[in-house]
Amino acid sequence: MQGFDEGMAESAAALPADGDAERFVLGLLLRDNSRIEDLGFTLGAEDFYEPRHRLIFKHIQLLLDQKNSAADLVTVARSLDDMGELAKAGGKEYLGGIDELADLAANFEEYAKIIRDKNILRQLYDQTEDIRRTVHHPGELSCGQVLDRAESRILKIADDYKGGMAGALQKIGELTGPINQRIDELYERVQAGLSPLTGLRTHHDRLDEYTSGFQESDLLILAARPSVGKTAFALDIARNVCRGGGDARARDAAHDYNDAVVIFSLEMSAEQLTKRLLSTEAKIDQHRLRSANIRDSDSWGRLAQAIDELNRWPLWIDDTAMMSILEMRSRARRVKRTVEAQGKRLRLLVVDYLQLMDADRDRQQENRATEVSYISRGLKALARELKVPILALSQLSRKIEDSARPRRPQLSDLRESGAIEQDADVIMFLSRQPSFSDGDGDEHEVELLIGKHRNGPTGMVPLVFSPQFTHFTESDRLRSGEEAGASYGPEDPEDFHA
């Protein structure tokens, strides 16, 4: 331990810094204030290591930003003197020496980059020191929380580094060019008879028409009462993505197995979900599959093919119960790194279901509605961080069944928290239509109602659910207008709130 402590003391005495680069930048800046505007990144006083250099830079900023005055050797010295800080900055002689260095310096941007990079390295050092102290004295933090906080702090430094690039501030003209190029690409796809969708393709055509595919960074909520088919529909979408062609911009016949999906199943075990997927893929009744009541060779052949197919899928299932948003974030990041190392892309996260997630330890004393609000915001932040859509399943409140007559669900029926409605980009409801059901084992009609769509239309997608295969297909009968309700669509989005 003595050698370890000595090593830490030695490194603390030599934090990353470059005094010459700091002096050169200040000298050049005193000669020409406009140089800082040409940098491809932002530079602040906190980037300077030496306190006197930090102080000089602050007064340069003060003169330029607040007093609308030139910041040269004379004005900076006067500003420092007026505030009683000239001695702290090294005095007039030190300022004069910095100014003279401008005659020897040439590459302002390179020196500024050195200063900024050294500051990032110092931040990393400070955070790793704090992480080390937390490891030795975690207090009430669990191991998972320590890991998540450590990961979050390191990622924040990386985000700050990227966010400091001047390119984060863009003029509208810089944005219209790429958008116009994207429109041209879509036009060419339409002319070639290919899909114009811009997001992740679910292969439920009418749903894809409404959403243009699931969009990156979106939080999508799929809500229903128990046993309507939330998990089955989410598995259908995950299956379609894994089988290939999830990217609507790729060639339509693509089956490269490069689109990865992660399912966080807080209700059902990974084995149960796998059996459901096998039942759907092999077209074998799931009851027969569970009881191994498979007698014909054709069914065994389809099952063998289905197992081989599932083995190819880049699908991860985590069935940890009562998972917190911190644990989920850490595991999702880890899978994303694994997927990308294999040359694949993480395209979708599924959470089954939101109300079963646990609050972090420091929020467990709050009421459940507040906890769910925190979880909802956390899922939206995770979607933005990973740049993938998250499909989170949600329960509906029981009051929907207390009506005098059956009614379609609406946004106010979301269970436990109105924050879900605020955070979600898309909210969908599955509503079983009993008038089309002939029994628990028969196919029956289900309406997929899009109750909220932040960037597009709302409406209804008619579906047929096959319980024996836990599989959804779009209803041709309703789409052709043969039954009441076929008119639901973008042109009359409010009807289903009746």
C-alpha cells in the first residue's frame, strides 16, 4: 500500500498541464482578440491550469463580452488593477513577458487545443480519484450504483469534450443541405419503388406508415390491460428487426442479421420468451411446444429450422426482476459496446414492463407516481444517449373496465403517472375487440390505437392476434372497410377517444 500511495502522490504533483502553451495563447490573444473566434471549439478560463493564467483569461473575456472593449496589454492590466487582482496575475512585468511571447508563437489553434486536452485529462484524474474514494467508502451505495455513477461521470467528460466543439452551434443554412440531400434520397427510393421510411421498420406496414418507422432516440409506450398481447406484439417487432431489414433505408431484401435488439423482461423469464419466439417462428401451438406434444415430422422439422434461425439473431434478453434505471442504463451501454465491436448495430430496446422497474435506492422513499416519473424520464434520456428507439410496455389503470360499456383506452388511462404521457414521443394502446372473439384459443381482432405522436399523425391500426402462436398480423378485413371502425386513420385521429 505504501508504494501505491507514493505513486498517487507523485501523479498528483504532476497533473497534466502545459504552461508554455497557456502563455503563448494568452500572448497571441492579447495581440489579436479575434483569434478565439476562429477556433473549432470553445475555450474557457477553466481550461487553464495556472491560476494566474485563468485570471488573465477571465479579464480578457470580461473586457470583450461585458465592457465591449479591446483586450490588450494595457486594458487587461488596468482591469486587473481596478479589481485588485493585478498582483495575483503576476504583475505588469509578467503580463509584459506574455505579450512578448506573441512574437515567438505561431500556431494559436494548436496551442489552444493542447490547453483544452490537458484540462480534459485533469478532469479524468479528478473523477478517477473520486471514484477511488467512493470504492473505499461507498456508504449506502450498492455496487451497481457505484459502477453506474463511475460510468456516468466518465461519459459526462466525454460529452462535455464533444459538446465543446463549436460545430454544436449550427446556422440553419448548415442544416438545410443535409436535409435536402435526405429528401433527394427518399425521392429516389420512392421512384425506384422502395420503402420511403426513415426509421426502424417494424414490418407492420400501416404502423410504419404512421410512424415512418421507429425513430432514433424516441421513447415509445405500448399500453394495454393484462392478457391483451403487449408482450406478444413487442416480441413480434423484435423478431422482425432481428430477422433482417430493420433499417428501412437499407435494401428491402436485406437479411444480414446486423440489427440487434435488447429485451429487458421484468415479468417473464428468458426461457418463456424464447419458447414464445420459437412457437411464432415454427408456427407450432405454444401449448404443444410446452408439453412437447409434437408428433409429426413436419413440425419437428420446422422447430429445428426455427432453433437454427433464432441462433443467428443478435438478440439479448435480460430477465432480471425489479431492475432499476441505473442498472438498465449500465447493461444497455455494455451491450451496445459488444454489438458495435461485432460490427453490428443496436437498433431497439424493449422494456417489459415499465411499472415493474424499481426505483433507485435514493428514491425508494418517494410515492410510486414520483418513482414512475423518474423511471420514465430515465428511459427517455437513455434513448437519447444510445440514439436508439426504446419500446416500453405499460399497464393501463383498471378504471377502463369500470365503465358502463366497453370503451377504447385513452391517455388518461396510463397507470400511475402522467409523466409517461409527457415523456413519450409515441403512445400506443392495444384494445381487444370482444365482438370479434370466438374463444380464447381463436384468432380475434385487436386495435392498435396511436394516441400520441409527437411528430406525426395519430390513428388506428387493425390487427389480428393468434393466441396459439402469440403472433400479430394486420387485419385485411378491417383495412378493406368490411367492418365498423375501418375508417380510423390520420384523417380522424380523435375518434377513438370517444
